[in-house]
Amino acid sequence: MAKTSDAKARVYSRYAREIYVCAKSGGCEPEGNLSLRGLIERAKREQVPTHVIENAIKKAQGGAGEDYSPARYEGFGPGGCMVIIECLTDNPNRTFGDVRLCFTKTDCKIGTQGTTSHSFDHCAIFKFAHDDEEAVMECLLEAEVDLSDIEDEDGSLSVFVPHTEYFKAKTALMEGFPDIEFEVDEIQFIPKGSTPIAEEHRDQFNKFMNMLDDLDDVQRVYHDAVL
């Protein structure tokens, strides 16, 4: 029970920090800040309490508080898998030291910018219920969105565009389909390939992921590992 409670607290804390940063940098009104709107919707889907969301926005409205900056680390995890770690930090030196320790404690190697990111696609992803792929494609192309791919699965469409096209694509979809409700609305790193993790490296991989999960500054971890 305590582990479940701790895990929920970490999720709430990460969303609170990300919402605070997003609201502070792009505006506190979801209607005018599409990133914030998507983030709030995602937080609600993960059952983040309303008061956590509201307090983060109020904190941003106040103008004071911590100054967090994004930090990204890349490297090779257990079994040679490729890893990208995204953080929000108010102390880059501390965060780098904490993340590096996760690598060294599991006999892995942290790299420099570009070490592994070339093996991932940096995409904006939108998933929503819809059965007319051609209409969605036409909507995006008319808005001159650089469409990477559309996947149709069980009555839902997943739209993939370069991360730089996030705002243009989301605006086009919302204007073209006013009743749209996004199941997924976020920017991710998607691995181009995969690295199978051998049995002898699986415990080490789980330890590595758990250590990263315990770090307050870590927001997301992307990898190409297949267990």
C-alpha cells in the first residue's frame, strides 16, 4: 500500500511541476495555451487530483517560485539499450549527478547530446476516436501540416507529426473536428528499432528504471528495450 501511495505521489509531483512550468512560460489559460490544455487533460486521465492541477497553475500565476529548466540526458542502459531521459530541474549540476549515478550503479554509460537521440523519432502524437482517415488527412494537409503517419486501429486514429508541428496540427484538428477528444496528446521520443534485453540483464534493467523513477527531477524516460 505504501509503495502504491509513493508511486501516486511521484506522478502527482511530476505533473504539478510540468504544469507549473508550462503555465509560467506559455500562459495560465488552457484556451490560449494548447500545451497546457493537453497536459491538464493528460493529468486528469491519470487521475491527478484537481487541487494539484489548480495549485500548480495558481503558483505560476503568482509569478514567484522555482525556476525550472529542461534537461535531457542520453546514454546506453543495461543490455546496451538506448535511453533518453527528460528532466525539469532547478539545479542542473545536482540532476546530472543523480542521473549519472543511475548509470554508474548499474554498469551503464551516460553519453552526450546526440548519443542516442538519432535512433528515435521526436514526434507529436494525437490519438482520438474517428473512422474517416481520409477526412483527417485532408484536414491536416489543408493546414499545411507535415504529416508523418496515420494509424487506424479499432475505430481510433493515431496521427504522428514532427514535434515542431504540434501546435499547427492540434489547432487544425480542433478546428476541423470541434467535438474531438484526445486519448493521447503529447510529444514523445519513439524508438526507430528495438534492443532485446537478455535474461541476465533484466534485473539490472529494472533496477536502472526504478532508480530513475525515484528521482524527483526525472519527468520521462524513453528507451528501445524489449524485455
